[in-house]
Amino acid sequence: MTINRRTFLHTAAAMGAVTVIPFAARAEAHMGDTFETEMGNVTIHPVHHASIVMETPVGVIYVDPVGEASEYEGMPAPDLILITHEHGDHYNAETLTALKPTDKPVAVYTNPAVYDMLEEDIKGSAEAMANGDSKTFGDLTIDAIPAHNTTEDRLNYHPEGRDNGYVLTMGDFKMYISGDTEPTPEMEALEGIDVAFLCMNLPFTMTAEQAADATKAFEPKVVYPYHFRGRDGGTQDPEAYADMVGDVSEVKIGDWYKPGELG
């Protein structure tokens, strides 16, 4: 049976398995999804492609902030910035400088390669995290886990040992940010993840099928497919991913891109 977009969205919505929010409405209102935790609410704002803003009980967290500073207008200023790796859709020095608050300190955690690239005014409050490192930020624990390609013809994009994914733990609430990666043993061994962000695009990261298999392995309660547009036909279909995941996890599909826009 062929399932088109209209049929899929109607069926998924009826099942309560997927949430879709139009780009224009979300962007205009800076809408977010709120999750209750024992420490307080966590509100997640998808910004663009791989950039995320999170309002949490431990502070405001920006993940891989790139693009125009205007995309973050109306958002609270960051207390903590996490950067997974050096590619231009995850790290941009000008964006960091534009978003860095002038009236309060901001902590920056990056993989070692990005740390070495940071401007001096950013580096003063930054720390490098290698795969396997753990840091604390108030009541938040940050664990850096490997993020890399595993398919032979993709290894040059994200080599083993260079880039980070992050697990963020606040009391009883755990989030996973994949960064750019294919499924790794460390990802598949994750436990107790409440919210996960999983990349999927070719040729740089994983297919929707790989992401679905990984989701079935570590079973996050909620998963956001993100980073799913790619070049030369490499865009992955988040709706097809949600269909493959089935009822293993709740899939939230935010429109991370303006209509017709590539990542």
C-alpha cells in the first residue's frame, strides 16, 4: 500500500504518534514543546536544521547555533552553548559572537577541534570535551559520546574520535543530541532517554532506515528527526522515518526548514 503525505499525516495524527507544527506558525511565535520534569519544565525550540534552543531549569541551552542572529530574536539569551563539531551547519564563529550575552557569563562546551578554532573572547569561557568526557553545569550533567560515520564511503565526513554527541541529564530527565553520526554502539546502548534528536541525511549522516533501527535499539520516549535535508537527493523523509519507528517512540516532526530550502 502506498501512503502519501496526506494519508500519513491523517493516520499518524489519529494514532497520536506524531506531532507536526507548520514552520511559519512555529517560527513567528517561537513556539516550543514543553516537557515536565522533577526539576521543572523543559521547553524545546527547534530553530533550523541542527540548531536548537532549550529553556530548562538549569538555564537556557543553545545547541549548534548557526545562521542569522535574527533567527534567535525573541529567544532568551544562552547560559550554556553546546557545539558538536566544526562543520558550518553546526559551528559559526560570527553567530557565536552575535549571540554571546554581554550582561552575563555564558559557558561553552565543544569538541576539541572546535575549541581550537574559537575566537579568544569565546575561548575564555569555553571548555573542550572529548568522547567519553563528562562535565557539570549546575545541576546538569553533560556526557560527550562518540559521533562518527561507520559506512566505508562516508568515513571522511565524520571520522571516529573527533566529534561529539551529547547526553544531558537533569534529575530524572535525559536528552540525547546526536550531532552528525551514524548508529554507534554507544548510541544504541543508551538507556532512559526521554527526548532524542536524531540526524538523518546523505551523504553525511544516516538514512531514515538507519535512524529507525537505532531508535528501536535505545527506545527514547520522544524523538525529533532533525538535520534531514541533504544534497544530491540525500534528503531523508521524516514522515517515512516515523512510520518505520511505529509505536516504539513518539515522533515529533517540526518544520526545521522554510519551504524549498536546503539544509
